Amino acid sequence: MVKIKAQLISFDLIFSILILVLLISIVLTIRNDSTNTIDTELTINNLHEENIKTLDMLLRSKGIPYNWHNNISNIKNYTEIGLVSEHNIINRAKIEKFCEANYSDLKDILGKTYDFYLQIINNENSLLYECGKRINLSMIKFSVANSRFAILDNMIVKIVVVSYVEN
């Protein structure tokens, strides 16, 4: 009678385990990359959506109350602020008070989750106003800029809102 000895670890078993570990590693890497891509896209979409809402509020609403700019020390008690005296016609006094207001209060009233920076530029590309939190380009992880045109003192201006996420 021939005795057959069983091998505790065979080459086939080791090879199968290596293949299994390799496949699991590949699947996890692909999943992590996909998750990161989805997270990035969601953040960028959220930044874009916030910018649109901000521009809508600032350029379509006079504010609630409409004369909010007369008392910016009380700005955190207001429900809505707008930069216009009429639809898309910017009130200079409102933009000046907006730029003087406390950044955290503005961010809360505008319903912003992310930091923002606003510019008003004339048709000669000269900067007329800038408000919000200055951008440190070396610290930016994501940023989205949206713009609209409006009228300020009988001239067409471009309002740019940049929302961003820092590292």
C-alpha cells in the first residue's frame, strides 16, 4: 500500500490567495478613485449652486427690509439682502455697505456654506468693488466662479462671485 502525504500549503493555494488579494486591491483602488471623483463633482456642483443662489438674491432682490443698507450694524437680523434698487440695477449705497459689512454675517444671510469673494468689474475690465474673503491661491482646493451682468450708474458691469474650498 502506498501512503499519500497531504501537503499543507501547495503552490496552487498560494497562487490563488495572491490572485484574490490582487483582485481585492484593484477593486478597492477603483472604488476609492470613484468615490473621490464623485466627492469632487458634488463639491463643485454645490459651489456652482451656491453662486447662482447668491447672484439671484443680490441682483433680483432689494432686500428684506429693502433699506437694509441704512443700518448694517443690525445686518445679522435681516432675512435677505440685495444690491439692487430695481431688478439688475445696482444701488451704489447698497454695494458700498455690503462691502463694509461683517463677512461672517454676510455669509450667514446669503446662506453660504463655502467661502466667497465678490467683484464688480466695469466694461473696461477695471475693478470697481471687491467684497468677501480674499482668495489665497496657494490654499485653494476647489473654486467656481459665476458672473452676471447688471447696471451701475448707467453703465453695464459684471458681477463675479467666486466660491471656494481651501485645503
